[in-house]
Amino acid sequence: VKLKNLSRVISGIGYRYGANPPDLMGVCEVENQTLLERLIVLPALKPFHYGIVHHDSPDPRGIDVALLYRKDRFFPLEEKSFRLLLYDEAGNRKYTRDLLVVSGYLDLDLVHIMVNHWPSRGGGARSREHRKMAALRQRSLIDSILYRFPESKIIAMGDFNDNPTDHSLQILT
């Protein structure tokens, strides 16, 4: 029932304005690719021929990020998942979601899509530092893309767990 309801909501995005559902959707809290495969073939979404880019991350909760895209609108060329290396106060590795980067053509434009799910706000100052590290990792990837392709169009999407005025997001501007 949950997937069916979700498929109806997604298919209805833009309907009020005469538009089709989104060409690109970054999704967070993805349990596994099988659920996404089941979602995109439901009657409400099947006519839009969505494709999936998903990589398993090392997050022990089993929640990842993914990109859903309309195969008639976006044509992926390259995809890569990037690890975010975080450590707790004792120096132990803290596993979290990867940053997904998918490059491809949207219409005639080469675009680079970055799907994020940054560390949560729980944990006070330490979690703020983890979101700063996520921002620095993303900034580094953006700079790398711009070095290789100076005219690049980059779309960053997802759950940043911060506000536009927070320091972590200011790093991206």
C-alpha cells in the first residue's frame, strides 16, 4: 500500500499545472533497489519509464540514496558513489550514506546530479561537524567536475539536514 500511495503522489507532481511527473528525482532513505524496482512499475509510474541509479552504501541502517530518472528525458553516462569518511570522538569510523553523482544528458545539456543525505542534526556540535565534512566532500567533487568541464551544470539535491543559512550549505555557494 505504501509503494502504491507513493507512486500516485509522484505521478501527480505537476499535474495541476499540466506537467508530467519529474524527469529526475533524488530519493533518500532507500532500503534497497528491489523496492525502487517495484515502485517504478506500478500503474501510476509505469507509463513514464523511470530508470534507477542506486549503489549500496556502508550505512549499517541499510538506507541509501538513489536517482530515479525518466529514460526518455535523461541519459546517464557515468555514475559513481563517493564515501564520506566520518569518525566519532574515540576515532572510530562512523558509517553513513554515500554521495551519489550521476552525469548525463538532460535534453541537450550535460548535467551532473549529486544526490545527498547528510548526517542528521541529532548529536549537537559533533553532528554539525559531520555535515560540514559532507559539505566539504561535495564541494571537492563540484570543484573536480568544474575543473574537467568548466561549463558544467550541476544539480545538488537530497536531504542536507541543514538550512540554507547554515555554515555547511554556505560552503557550497
